[in-house]
Amino acid sequence: MVRMQVNLPPDLDPDLRERLVAEEREYSQGLQREGRIAAIWRVSGQFANYCLFDVADHERAARLRLRAADVRLHLDAG
């Protein structure tokens, strides 16, 4: 299980923010369709969630997390 917290700066350009949020949604939904995210729980009042990944090993889960961090500017995955 991985907790992900998105911390976008308050002065981020609104168009960039919208694009980043859309990319995150598309990426996450793709992982859900592929069955790589077995379950997801949103954290109320935060731009955060807990994800249960269904992957073969820790290395694959780490690659998914690194991909997420690489694509989006302000994602903390722990």
C-alpha cells in the first residue's frame, strides 16, 4: 500500500495545474483499468490517497511510484 500526497504550490499557474491534475487522473485511471491499482482510498479534505497496488514484486511497485513522481511535479509517494 502506498500513500500519495500531491502538494501543488498555491501560486502555480492555473492552466498548468489543470493540465497536471488531468494527467494524474488519466494515469491513475489507466492503472486502475489495467488492474495495477487494486483499490484506492481518497483522503478527505486533501489532495491525497492510499493505493493498494497489485503487482508482481516491490520493484514493479517502485517503478510505478517513480513514474508518478517523474511525470508530476509535486507528488510525494511514500
